[in-house]
Amino acid sequence: MDYAIRVIRPDEWEQARELRLAALRDPVAHLAFLETYEVAVGRPDSFWRERTVGASEEGPGTVRQFVAEDADGRWVGTVSVLVERAAAESLFGDVPEVEQTHVVGVFVRDEARGSGVVDALFAAAAEWSWSLEGCRTERVRLYVHSENVRAQAAYRRLGFADTGVRVGLHGSEIENECEYELLRPVG
């Protein structure tokens, strides 16, 4: 694998925007993301600037976006991680019982799939999760659509386990999102 994995920098909003829009054009985007290409492409530059700063090391420390960058500097994959505090309402409306992080926005370009990029991105996300200062993160979680079998297989291969929890996102009453978790290593 000839990719560098790193946290985005505050001034890279245009690359972050381009990669997000590419992700939203993926054939399974309707199963994987909480927004559409049409909504995202209409957002102003200020939105992308703020989002990028917030997910960089200069942000408040509650979100990190990792990217896989090829030798030419092109971003070929990404994952974002949100900090979720125990006993505080999460972005998804639930209240976690333990300190945890939540993986969102997973995407790897077609040409980089099967190359180990997703493994490296998840390793960086987990390492950051376990190293958070002032927070003993007990687990990393994510939601995956029940029909997104490609993603489910990848998450299981990476050590995530289906918790059996099902939720409906987008205000849906249909419980079609499966919660997966990766528990903190012992020791």
C-alpha cells in the first residue's frame, strides 16, 4: 500500500468537499450517507471551510477526519470519527452508557478498494479513539444499513461485531441501520 494516512488540515476544504461529493455519487451512497449529493453540492464554501477546520487537529477535538493520500497527493479514502460522551446525547439522539467514538463518512474510491486503505483508515481511527486525553474510550461504534453487505463484510473483517441494536435514521420508523462495535483492547 502506497498511501499515507493522516488527519486533514484546516486549509484543505476543497479536497474535503471533492472527496465527499465523490462519496455521495457512489452507487450505494443512499445506503451509506445521511445526505444526498444534491444537498451537499449546494452547500456554500463557508460550510466546507468550517467542517474541515472542525475535523482537523486545530478543531475542538470532538471530530477527526482521516484521509488516505496517494503518492501524488490525491485523496483516495476517508473516515471521520466523532467523540460521544457517556450520559450525553449523541448526534444520533441516543445517550451512550460509556465513553465511545462513532465512525462516520467511510469512503474509498473504486481504484483503491481492496488495497488495504480501509484497514489503514480504521486503524488510525481506532488508535485516535483509544488515545483521547481526558476520556477512556471503551468502544468504537458505527451504523451500517442492513442492505449494505459490502460494508458489513468489511467491518466484520476489521474486528467489528454486530451488537443486535437496530435503529431507523433520517426520522425513519424502519429499523434498517445495524449498530456495530469494536471494543477497547484489554490491557
